Amino acid sequence: MLRYVGKRLLQLIPVLSVVSIIIFGMIRISPVDPVAVILGGKQTTPEVIANIRALYHLDQPIPNQYVLWVTGVVRGDFGQG
């Protein structure tokens, strides 16, 4: 029985990896700009927008964003609510 559970847990790793890539990809292809959502439609300066992008790592390449996102999820950091 212990061998069966161990085998199932090992099979869970690739499944979770694929699901995380799909979820991250769906978030990234969304037509909504995350900074616009954060600002709530308020007009602001380009400097403020750049600061928000830097704060949330939106100015980094997508692979880096994915690694940071997965690292946060593993730590239990699901973002601000």
C-alpha cells in the first residue's frame, strides 16, 4: 500500500507542473492589463505604471515571471487579495 501511495505521489509532480504552466499561460494571455486592474481605471503617470510593473515583476521576461509565480505558490503566497 505504501508503494502505491508513493507511486501516485510521484505521478502527481508532472501533472501539477503541466497544470501550473496552463494556469500561468491563461493568466498571461488574458487581454486585461494587470496594471490597469490594479489602478482601477485611474489616470496616472508612466513612472507610476513602471513602478507597479517593477513591484509585481511584470517588467521581467515571462520565464522569470513563471519561476517567481511558482516559488510564491509553493511558499503559500497567492498574492494580495
